[in-house]
Amino acid sequence: MTNSGMNDKNGHKINNIHKELKILAKDSFYSILYIYGSFISLLFISFFKARLISQDAWNNLILATSFISIVLLVLTFFPPGLENTLNYYIPRYNSLNEKYKLKI
């Protein structure tokens, strides 16, 4: 194999790495934007909600939120990390037409 053949392979690998890094950077940017954007919007919605709700309704809202939070906290332990795996594998299998691997 000649030197130019090796350089072409290395150049192709480097181009693939650059493409993957660009995709990773773009996905990371959107992820950060989503996390901070949802936090800021939740903050504004909480302020508006606090102004619109009466005292009696506020007590019921706090009670309902507490119950929901407790249930969600307990569900995070059974099985651990299930939410993240579902978010990863279901779209992956659907996009690769490997739906037979999903046991629903």
C-alpha cells in the first residue's frame, strides 16, 4: 500500500471524526438550551401561577404536587435508569426497523 493510500484513509477517518464532533457539539448545545430554557420557563410559569391561584386552591395544589413528587421519587428506583433507556432504545430500534427487538 502506498503512502497516498494511507493518507487517504487517515484523511477519511479525520473527516468522519470532525463530522461526529460537529454533530455532538450541536446535540450538546440543543440539550443545554432545552435544560436551561425549561428551567427559565418553569420559573416564569410558577410566578404567574402564584398570582392567579387563590389560597384554598394553592393548598390543594401543594398537596397534589407533594403526592405526585413522592410517587415519581419512588418510581425512579424501579428499575434504575429505565426512563433513559427507553428514551434511547425505542427511537433507535424504530429508526433501524428493528421493532422485533421491542417487547411490548
